[in-house]
Amino acid sequence: MGRKIATLINDDLLIKGRFEQLDRRIFLSGAKPASLDGVTFETLRPDLTDAMRFVSIGNQSGKLLGNFVASTFGPFEIYPVTQENIRGFSAQLGDYSALVMLTNDVQRAKRIMRDVRAITQNKLCYAIMEESTPPGRAALMRQYFHDVFDLRTDPAEIFARISSHFDRQQQFDMSAEYDAHFAAFCEENLTDPIHYLQAPLLRRLFENMGDVVRYRDLAEYDFHSGEFRIDSLAVRIHNLRRKLKNYDIRSKRGKGYVLVKLDG
């Protein structure tokens, strides 16, 4: 429960931070894209807009959705797609991390996204409709889309939702990449498997390679005595040190331990 509450608080702070970057006027009741007065997603999040791809199912999106994209996100090219023509999803047109589909047809959108699932499964996917219904949004989000917007959605809300998703995706990607680096480090520099109690120690030292990690950041906390178990930490560090090659764990008296690469 505590972890869930902390996550909700962090999410709220993240969204609040995104909103505070926008002109206060966009929060007026019934605000439309025109009220952004030059503040678009392109100016707010250039890091994300550089990685966005816009597609529409055939020509069904019409001018309303096209104008909405232009005024909210910026002057992006919109690629028409059908089940027979999926070129708009291709990486040959450029790399992208987020896909935005303009559609008024839930069933056609589902069919096309099902056909290109192999292309889009690692991307953030959004749908924008002229007018959506709760069942329609649920149908699209159940399998294929991270969120669904329509012309009634306040641009500030769109900005906040997509920014939040993108930041979480970046954190996930970085975590996955870091896990791979740590696994490779262990495979190359451990002579024997390590105990499950040693793994968190090595990971913490690896994360702070070359920097001293304080005793209290490595040791277990004894809730009965109200003290950190420094003596047992020394034993675990000693046993872990014996399994390392190419690296050493050195003690900095009165401070903590540091993981360093051996010369040669």
C-alpha cells in the first residue's frame, strides 16, 4: 500500500510539473487549441515531438482532426494508412517512439493496429477522434492504445498525459538497459555465483562505480536495536570481494566501500 501511495504522489508531482510549464490561460474552462497562444506540444516537449509519427486511417480524419493536430502539436506530416498500405508505420520514414492515429472508426483502427502490432508493440500509441465514447475508448485502449483523445480534450491534459507516459517509458528503457549492463558485468567479473544477499550490495556498488557508498546505504537495518548491521556487512563484503575479478571492493575507513577497477 505504501509503495502504491508513493507512486501516486510521484505521478501527481510529475503531471503538476508539466502543467506548470504551460500558460495559465490554457486551463480556462472550455479552452480550445487556439487559446494556447503559440504554446504547442512542439515547443513544450521538442524531445518527444522529434520522435512522434502521425497517421490517419485513409482520408477519414478530415480537416477537423488535421487542424487539431496542427494547432496542438505543430505542423506535422500526417501519413494516410489502410490495411493494404501501412507505409506510414515504416521506420524507413524515420525513427519514432510515439504513434498518433487519427481515426473515427474504432473497428478499422483495431484491425490495422492488429496487423502492425509487430511494428508498434514497443512504441507509445495514441488515438485522436473527433468525438469518442467510453465504450469506444475502452475498446481501443484494451489492446492497442495507451490513451485516446478527442476534439473536446483540453490540450493541457493531452500534454500532461503523453509527457507522463513518455517519461515512464524512458525510465523503463533505462532500467532495462541498466539491468543488461549489470548482468554483463556479473558474467564477466564474477568467478562464482553470488548469494541473494550479496547481489543488492554488488548492484549498489556497481551503480556508484568509483564513488564511496556509505555503510548505512549498504547495511541492513536492525529494527530491534535501532542500528545498522555494520559487522555483518563487513562479512558479506569480504565474501563478495573473494568472488570478484578485474575489480576490487575497497574500504574507506569511517565512510564506506567503493568498487574500483584493478589496473592492468
